[in-house]
Amino acid sequence: MLTGKSFDLKSAIFVLKNIIMLLYFVRSGYVSPSSSRLNYAGNEGDYWSGRANSSSYAYEFYFYSSRVLPSSVNNRYSGFSVRCVTGWEGVGWAEV
């Protein structure tokens, strides 16, 4: 409730539509299909996009300290993560 302030619904909707949602990705590494071992945990992040490239390959979001590949393609048998943790910054009404 806004008490003692004028309320402009159009401006408030604009502000809410433009709040930035931050995504946090952990450098989880991956499980190798050939050795079944966890590789590069703490050094790189590998996340499936949820979209297949073919019957054997799928798109992934891959990153490490100096590089980000948002649509790399990799073998679908690789053990990559499929989730992310989200957080909101600046939720609420802002002065317009």
C-alpha cells in the first residue's frame, strides 16, 4: 500500500517489467560418459539447455573463468546439470 504518495499504475507496471532477474550458476563440472567420474568441479560449469541438436547431441551452456559459450553442442550422454538457482534484486516498487 502506498500511503501519502501518488500512484501511477502505468509507471509501476513499467518498473516491474524491467526488474532484472539474476541467475546464479555453480561451476559444477560434469560427469564423463566414458569414465563415470566427476571432472572440473569448481572450475567450469556445464548446463543443458533442454534442446536437442540431434539424437546424439544437445545444446549446453558452458563457462569457465575466462570464457562463456552460451550455445555449445555436446554429447547427450555427458552428465551435465539441468537447473539453476535464481534470485531477485530490487523487487518492489521503485520511484519513477
